[in-house]
Amino acid sequence: MTSEYQEHGAARRPVEDEVDVVAEETQKPAKGENKEKKGSFWKELPVLIVVALVLALIIKTFVVQAFYIPSESMENTLLKNDRVLVNKLVYHTRDIERGDVVVFSGVDSWDGEFQLEEPSNAVAGFFRWVGTAFGIVPGEKDYIKRVIGVGGDHVKCCDPKGRITVNGTAIDEKSYLYPGDVPSNEFFDITVPPGRLWVMGDHRSVSLDSRSHTGDPGGGSIPESQVIGRAFVIVWPFNRFGSIDIPETFAQPALQALGGPEPVVAGFGLAVPLVLARRRRLRKTR
């Protein structure tokens, strides 16, 4: 006789067993088990926080870092208390360009525009370090300025119309200068040394930039090696969220064409004596 638990020759579990299995999968855990799970969560929470901090610091060190704007030197492009994100990888793929807004370290070169009191104890020092790392508080020796000239550029102020010129080409700064400011109240005429940058704040009347450090080594320019990265977006406050773009004036064909002739000229300068020397040797052997 065919068993009531078999169908078409295949063994089946009793219906009661199937119901028991479902019930076992859905019944509530005992009170002791709930407490154990909650306790396990609180034990794991410190580990999760540490892992999150480590990952955030890795990203901050190598990829993107948040910075706090402590002064008015870049108004109205950047306002005091803005937070920006800085791309730390971009200059591994391209050169620093005129018009870039860069964050750089002024350690052992420039005095800070924004002076912070020393932490009163080790705990305060730790929280200062964490706050600086995540862009909550400003870094005393970090600066943010706009690149006006790169290595080899002849930067001068000003032409008859009061404009700054780079390699003889005037740049139109109306789109980013602080309203009412002129390009510069101070006259300067400098050729930027190789591997260095001439940088200026957008709020020229209050910015302590390259113009204020002409007596320092490099004539006010800063070393490219001190650049931390390019500020590319404002992330706080939310109502100011937006990208930080390079103004169109720095895309002038004449300006770009004048940016790199020096290596070519130097190459010709070295090639001509070599060719002449080779000709002299050939004449002597004939």
C-alpha cells in the first residue's frame, strides 16, 4: 500500500514536519539571546569606528582631503568658514595650471595668515589634529590661493589698463576678483623660477600672497613640491555647493602658447654649438 507520505514514488516529509520547520525559522529568540546580540553590537562598535577612521585617513592622505577656509583672502570665490575638497591625485596626472586654486603648505616659508593658539594639553592637541585632518578646523600652515604664473612665466603688474600680464598677455580677472578690488595695488615684475608658482588671493586688498613675500627666497613664489592638491568643489555650507573651475581667461591661446617655449629655446641653444663643433671636426679630418 502506498504511504500517505509518498507521492509518485518520492518520499515526502509529513506536513506537520514542514510546518515545524517554518515555525522554527520565525519564532522569536529568547530574551537572553537579544541581550547577547545587543552586547555584541556595542563590543563591535569601537572596532567599526577605528576602521572607519583609518579608512578616512587613508583617503585623506592619498586621494581627497577636506579643508576649512579661515580667512577672507579668497572671497568671493571662497568665503570664510567654507569647506572645500582638495584632489590630491590630480597633479600626478597633469601639471599645475594657471588659474588652479591650490592648497599648499607654508611650513618654513610663509607666516600664517590665521594664527591659532597652541593646544593647552595633549587631548586638545589630538582633537585639533583630528579636526584639521577632516577639515573641521583650519590648518595654521596651510594656504589656499590661485595660481597666476608657473615656472618660467614673466608675471608683471600692471599694464596701462591696470591688468596683470603673464608673458606679456593680459588676464581678465573680473570674473573672480572681489568686487571693488583692482588686480593689485602693488607693482611687481618677476620671472617665476622653474619648479615654483606665483600665487595670489582673489580678495587682493586683504590677501597676504606672493606679493607680500617678495623678500623671501624665490621672490614670493612657492615650490610646486609644497602643493597639497587642487581645490575642486565647495561642500559646505550646502547652499554654496558647487565646483571651483578655472576661469576662461587662462585658456587664451596666446597665454598657453607662451607657457612652454623655454625648453625649445634651450634645446636650440645646446644644439647649435654641438653642430658647429661637429663641423669643425669634420673639416680638420678632411
